[in-house]
Amino acid sequence: MRFFVSFSILLSLGTVTIHCKKQTLEYSVLLEAIPKPNIFFQKEGKGKRGTVIGIEPYVNQFSYATEESLYLSLKEYFQMAKDNEVIFVDRSVVILPEYIGTWLVVTAEDQSIFVSGTILEAIEQLVKHNLGSFLWYYLFSNSYASDHLKETLFRMKAWQMSDRYQSIFSRLALEYRVAILAGSIVLPHPKVVEGKITPTDGPLENVSFYFHPDGRVDEKIVRKLFPIADEKEFLLEGKTDENPTFRTPLGKLYTMVCADSWFPEVYKELTHSEAEILAVPSFVSPADAWQTKWKGYSGYANPKDVVTKDIGTITEKTAWKKYSMLGRLKDPNVKLGINVFFRGELWDLSASGDAFFQWMGKPVNNLVKDQKIQGRLYAFYL
């Protein structure tokens, strides 16, 4: 989750070179640079009612260079699901990870951004190639965050991000006739106006959208309720009692975005929703995060049921098992809980994590054995 770099000086405006024309990556170069990962496939159950499919696509910064490159990077997993006959027309729901849409902030930008060695360098290039827009938003747009630099970057690209995000996931939903919970994306207090995701001049939020099998985006929006400490510098938290459910072909779907799944009060709302499916799109970083010692809750007080001696003792992975979905989901009405993670290498950032599942009241083992297998695809029959 800690993928935004903290820095004291983003750039010295006096030495910035203003680039008049963006040089985008050649298509042949882009196709070569996009990951071509081995994909692990796990299937649980059987039947004809329908499936819930969790996808953990492996991506890099080149996956986000164009709208088409991200579409192609994701399409590979949808096609694999279809080829393995786990997609049911109008009766499958696909779950994607947190922040899958956020990196669209760099889409259609200069090639220098994508060949940068670090996120910091990429951000500097992004500002240089959009200096006029950046300065206008920095000086004149509404600000709600302590980190105004990050806030400005997302605000100045919000319309392009939302348009491309909706275009990609509407296209995939319609092409494969599946419903999609499209992970999440950072946007300024968005609304859905006449079927279009519409950013406003409000505060930045980490939000998730649901796309119907006919490509329509649902008007209801999931907003992350408990952003961690780093995120709270530029993201507004949502309201627990306003978290919506979606009517899917397989029952009502409730969403907890990443850290939300660690808080007992969110499970009370889950019970009130009478949902049958729980989706938890997540993001953890760096690649060895699972092996590090758990530091306790980030940005909020530890709930009363947290065992104090666990902090600094158990691993991050063990903490996820104990205090997130697997440890807290007790609602017998929920037939499936599925927690998927963002995976990939973006500049000097590595994101990992292993999916968790609870099916018919019991945990299901993630059968991935070889951590070198990068992309993952999981299908559950309901």
C-alpha cells in the first residue's frame, strides 16, 4: 500500500525544461516491454449457476503506457478464464485488485516517464511534461490534503484517468459478458452522471466501481473507509454506513478496500447488507512484505481484540490471516470471501501478496507453490 514516494523537493521549477511535444513509446517497443507472465490457475467447485473470478494480473509501468496496453495486459486473464470455461455469460463476477486503475495517471505520457529508473524520476518527468497544467492546479484548484503535490498530480489527470478506466472495464465487461468489480482508482470525489464516471473538485478518494455485463458502470461507488497513514496525507476516508452493495447475478456483493477488511465495524455493515459475496481488493508492498514483522494498524488505533504481543512478533502475512478477512468474516450469509492483491514491478516499486479465500464458511488454501509464477487467476463456482 505504501507506493507513493515521500520526498522533500519534487523539482526545482527554475531548472525545469518545458517540453513542447511528448514523444510516446513506439508500439513495437511497448509490446516487447509489457510483461508476459506465466499465469497460475486455480478452480474450486463445479456447477452451472455462475462463477466469481479473482484476477491478480502482473503488470509493470509499460502496461499503463497506453489505454490499449492496459486493456491487452488484462484481456489475457479474461481470455484464459474463457478458454478454461469458467466464464458464464451474464453469470460471472470478476474481482480485480486495489489501485489497478490508479497508475493510469501516466497513460499517454512521454516515453521518458516509462524508462525512468524510479517513481520519483517518473513523477519529475510527469510534471515537466505537464508543467502548465500542474502549476495551474497547484496554485488555483481546491486543496483538502496535507500533501498538495500528490493531490495536484492526480487532480490534473483525473478526467483522463476516469475516461480510460471506464473505457477499459466497460469494454472488457461487454466483450466477455461478465460483471467486473474494477479494483480501485484514485479520483477527486467522483460521481456517476448519466452513465459516466465524473470527477469533481472535491477531495481525492480511493474508489471502486462495478461494471455490469452490458458495459454499464453502476451509479453506486465504493469509497475506501480506512486509508492507512501514508494515504491519509492526500486521501479522504469514506463513511462506513454509506458503503454500497451491488446486485450481481450471483447475489449481493459487498466490498472492503484493502485495510477496510481489518476493522470490526465494517463487518457489522457487511452483516446489515445481507451480502452473499465479499470482495477485498488489496495492495501490499514491497515484494518481501509478507515476511516482515507486523507493525500494527496504520493510521488508526488497534481494535480492542488485537493481541498486543503480536505487534513486532508475527509476520505481515500472519497478521492478514488473523486480523483481516480470514480472521474476521463470521457471517454465515456470505458464501464467498475473496481477497486479491495487486502484483507487479513499477519502476523501483514491487507489489506482491497472496490471495485469501473463504468459501462456504471455510478457508480455502491458495495452491500457488512457486512464487516465480507472477499472474494468478482463481475461479469459484457458486
